[in-house]
Amino acid sequence: MAMPYIDGRIFDRELKKGSAELLILSLLDARPRHGYEIGKLIEQRSKGTLRFHVASLYPLLYRLERRGWIQGRWVEKTGQRRRRYYRLTPFGREVAQAEARRLEQMVRLARRSGLVPRKA
């Protein structure tokens, strides 16, 4: 069976988009966080592999909010800038769990196919 050519840039962009959504939902499962903190945590935990600029992170957060996966609220603290804190909704938790299961299935399939080496 011939496999069609997949443009690596498109694949990378879609993989980043899907993984970013799951990463954000996972980070918000622990506790509410503001956008800057979310971006920094993703960068730290990915060891710099994933970085988000304001121009891409905040539209993604707004999109997740429109879908009902997260909910944001403005918080003002004395001496600090106003920040929008996001929390995971019950529906968002369901989506995150389903996506995590789907990702695990894909990794198992890739290992069985020989595309990803098995753990030592």
C-alpha cells in the first residue's frame, strides 16, 4: 500500500496544535493558571521544544474557552497587572481524558508498527 506524501511542515503544525491543546488542558487540571504561566510551563516541560508567542497562545486559549473546555476570569491583585486565570471545565476534563487515551493508542500502534522503538 502506497502512503501519500505528507508535508512535514503541515504535519508539525497540526501535531503542535493538537498537543498544545492537550498540554494546556493537562496543566489546568492541576489548578487555574494565567496565560503567561501556561506558556512558560509548556516551554519548561518540553525543554524548549514547544514555545508559544502571545500571538498564538492567547487565540488558542480563547478558542478552548469558546468550545467550553476551559473558563477564564479576570483577577486583579494590588500592585499587579490584571490577569485572566483559566480553569478546566468538567467538559474540558472529559475531552482531555479522551484525547490522552487517543494519544496512548496512537503511540501503542506506532510501536507495534515499528515506527517508534519500544522502551528498553
